[in-house]
Amino acid sequence: MAETLVDIADHLLTRGPDPALIGGRDRTTGRIVFPCPADAERFEAVELPREGRIWSWTVQRFRPKSPPYTGPESFEPYAIAYVELPGATIVESRLSGFSFDDLKVGLPCKLVAEVFAGKRSYAFAPNDSIGGDGA
Amino acid sequence: MTEVCIIGAGIHPFGRTDGMSGLQQGVFAVRQALADAGVEWPDIDIAYGGSSAAGNADIMVNDLGLTGVPFINVANGCATGGSALYGAFASIKAGQADLALAVGFDKHPRGAFDPRPADWGLPDWYGETGLMLTTQFFALKLRRYMEQFGISPTTLGRVAEKAFDNGALASHSWRKQPVDIDTIMNSQMVNDPLTKFMFCAPAEGGVGLVLASEKKARELGVTPIYLKAATIRTRPPGSFEVFSPSLDIERGPSPTVVASKAAFEASGLGPGDIDVAQLQDTESGAEIMHMAENGFCADGEQEQWLSEGRTRLGGVLPVNTDGGCLACGEPIGASGLRQVYENVVQLQGRAGARQVEGARTAYSHVYGAPGLSAIAILQR
């Protein structure tokens, strides 16, 4: 369903059935950052790995102020994490499909396109194809 | 170069003061500091000050007097007070002033801060999707640390319990009621693992400090408290800072580690020489992590330190003796100077029920977004 929607921002994630986040690789140092900075002379756009592991996490238990938050008025707590994408960088993301009680550092997860406020955004969901907590 | 001394300290009580602007609370604190030092406003050679949300500090010349004094406004986020102190310190060190003022004040609306992405060089989606909250950053940094070094939620509770116990003993604090650890642990979860009582709240208050060259202090006949070191450092590569959509896999030290090392080096003292410390405690976990980042213990040792009460009054290193940000709230511009105020009071031996007996050295550490730390080391 997310495929037909407008993206929440340009150049954030690729189109298609198996999207990837778009990071920026510093052409001089090789350092990878997310999102890809606008400075194309310095940063080359690269697709980030789709799979990673939870590096740290928390649950947002109160509704953020609007602006800038554009989520629904009726608030449900949501989980967020830093996800380590091996060999690339650690990205901040909402989590999708995890039970709060199960969250822990090291859990495998994978990128999914997710609808947020009527637009296509991203989240990380459980990656059941990988076992172990890797912590 | 001359030694730098703190010869006067003033504070407007922290918390909420209806009917009084942040600036007025700053003026109140300056007048008290001048009286404490036994000097008059026209004696001040240079002033540094700032607030985050309560206007420009130099406006206070309207109230204090149009003496023509150079008055430099400082805006360095949570480290505004530390930066003002550094400016005053450096002016005296450089021989440009004999008497200098550092002032910080603030007055924030209730509730969490609500920054705008563009002000931080961040894309709108980062705020729209609910990733741009300071409380999340604290929780995310802390969760990683707890996992790596075996810190338990109970230890977080102990930090808050100590803060409210100490705050009850400080006339300038906001929260004056002790809160038991069960209440702290079972209060509303805000950002796991941090509950409501483990977070400080934005507040109001003002602090003024009068600094003098050693020669001037002797002329005035006051017993000086020496400012042995005042350092500020911005973030090094790989530090973990607020509002970061991505982090490098290769992690680096925090700005606190760098600023702390520089301050100890400049002062000729080490962590073991310090009698009392005020460490940035925006939330319980921050105090825990900052104990190690400032060199007072190894990562993970905080678990034992807190269970043994080593950072309580009467312990080997009392930390946040006035209850810190948890009990005083955080008026951003004033917070770092409140720490120094508390240390001055401790070294002058007039801290009453919270006095650290025989304290001769005192350390303060303020940390702010987007990654800077300021340290001050005092000795009497």
C-alpha cells in the first residue's frame, strides 16, 4: 500500500518492492551518514543495508508536540531504535511490529516501508529469517 | 598569569516565580552576588551572560546602571552558564579585567522542549515522524550504556532518590519533598527506562558570580575561592549527541571526557582529589554516565557506588549536593552557574544541613546540546 503514496521526503528511501534507505558516503573519508546530505560534491548517494540489529531502543510514551510532530491526535506509544547496519552506519528509526516487552539490544531487524501521516516513510520490523540476539 | 578567584555568588531560587521575568531573576542574582563580594556594579570591568528563552542578558544594564561596561551575550544551549563563566575567567587571566561578572537566567514554558528541525539543520521529516525529542536521546544513550556496563534500573532510582533528599536541604531548590525509591521506580514511564521522577523539568531561576584577579581579591580583603580551571569543549568525532539521525559505528569519546581531562590537567588535580562534585543530571542516567565520563569511576562501577551511597552526603564523593537538575529544574541559561554557586557555598562552609565537611576542592560539569561540555574546578 505504501508504494502508491507520496514520500515523506525526497531521497530518503528507494522505490520498488524492496526499498533501501539512501545514505551519503563522504567521497574523501568513506564515512557514511544518513540521510544523504545535499552536498553532492562531497557526498555520494548509496543504498544502505536493509538488515541490521537493534543498537539501542526506547518507547515514546507521550505524544510529541505539534509542530513538528504530524502523527495522529489519538496517541499510541511507539518504539524507536538506533539500528546498526553492518559496515555502513547506525540509523535512528521507528520500530514496527515489535512487542515492547520483547525489545532488547541485538535483536535482528529489517527495513520496511511504512505509512506515516498518509505518506510513505520507513521503519524497522522484526527479521525472522535471522536467529539469535547477537548481543 | 594571575590566579582567578570567585569572590561573590548570588542566586534567585529555582522553580516557578510567577510575576517575575527571567531577566529580573538574573538581576536579583547579580545584586546578591555583588553584595556577597562587597563590590558595586560600577566596579565591574566586564560582564558575560545569557539565557536560552528569557532574552538578552545585556538588557540588565537598564536595572543595574548604565556604566558603559562591556557586556557580552552568550548563547550556548545548556552550557550557556559555563560559557559565561569561561568568558569571565579568560578576561581576568588575560589581564583585561580585575573584576568580572558571569550571569545566567531563564524562564521556560511548562512541558518538554519543542525544537524545530530547521534550527538544528535537520530535515522536516525527522520532527514530523516523532524522532526529534531530547527525552528519547537520553533514553537511547542510557539504554546502550546500561546494556554495555550492567547498570540496573534500581541504580537510576537511587540517583533520583538522592537528588530529592538533597534538594530538600537546599533553600534555592525547586523540589523540596523527598520521594522514596518505589514511588520513583513506579511513576509513569516517559521514555523507557526513564520514569517521570528520573527526568528534570524546564524551570526558572538566575545565578550571578563575581570573579576577581588574585590581587584584587586581596585588596578587597575577601577569602577567595580559586577557580583553578574553567574549560569548554565541543564534540569530538563519534560522540553520541542529541538529534542524530545516524551515528558512526566507530564510536568516540564525549565532549565531557575531553573537557574534563583538560580541566584536570590545567588545575593540577585529579579525580581522586575532588571533595564534592556537581554533574549534569538532566535525567538519572546522565549523572551515572557522567560519573565515568568525568573520570570519577570506571564504566560499570556506578552500580556499586550507588548501592553503597558513595555519592550521597557523607559518602566519599557527594554528587549534586543541592539536588542537581532533578530537584532544581533546568533553567537552561542558569543551570551551569547554579552548580558553581553550590560549589562556592560548599567551599565557604555555609551549606548548612547539606555541608560536605571540610570540603576544599569542588568540581562542576555542565553538558548541553548539540554536544558541548564545560567544567569548573574550585579550590579554597
